[in-house]
Amino acid sequence: MPDIRIHRDHQLGLERARKIAWRWAEEVEEQFGMECSVLEGETSDTVEFTRAGVHGRLIVAGDHFDLDAKLGFLLGAFSKTITATIEKNLDELLAGEEAGGRPRGGKRTAKGDGKEAGKVAVAAKAAGKRAGGGRRGEK
């Protein structure tokens, strides 16, 4: 059972949804040190993401997004904050695209002052160090 499950419906079509998914992947790579890979398909794509303490996938279809993620022990305590951050980022990207604009980017936090997202980033970094890695490409 995933620790995080998020579903969002949209009416963008696959090409525009891909743009949002790729932007989302860039943001989680930058903000949380995730490693992302994209598997393109005819009717949907899968963005797989991983780092020490978390792994999951984002299914990108022409009419919806489905995200499932499994958190390790250390990050499990932050699942509500992590979920809120992911939901906010994805919702902002969707809102920007559905409004006819370019998907918005930039760093975002679950709370206006950034303290909770900062705690998540610190916990994620600590989990990576404790797992004996944390740098890209290390297994």
C-alpha cells in the first residue's frame, strides 16, 4: 500500500499533460534530489522517481494524473507534509496550464513560511546519508 496516493483529473490531453509532468519531475529533482525517469507510451507516460527513503511513480494520461509513492521509515513521519507539498505543486502546475499559460515553476512549500518543507528536505537529506548514499547515481 503506498504511503501517498494522489489523483487529479484534467482536460489537457496527453501532450500538455506531459509538459506538466516533465516540469514536475524537474522540480522534484531540484528540490528533493530525486532521480526521475520518463517512460513514454502511446496513451500514457510513467514518471518514475526515487531517492533514499522514497520511490514512486506518476502516471500521466490525457485526462488524469495518478501518483503513488512509498516512503521509508524516516520520511514516513512527514507523509502529511510531503503529500501537501506534492498536491500544491501539482495543482499549481495544472492551474497554470489550464489557464492557457505556461506551467508555472519555481520553488514552493506546503506552508507559507517554508518551515515544514524545510523539515522535509532536511529529513530527506538525512535519510539519504544514513542509507549510505544520497548522491545521484549511487546505489
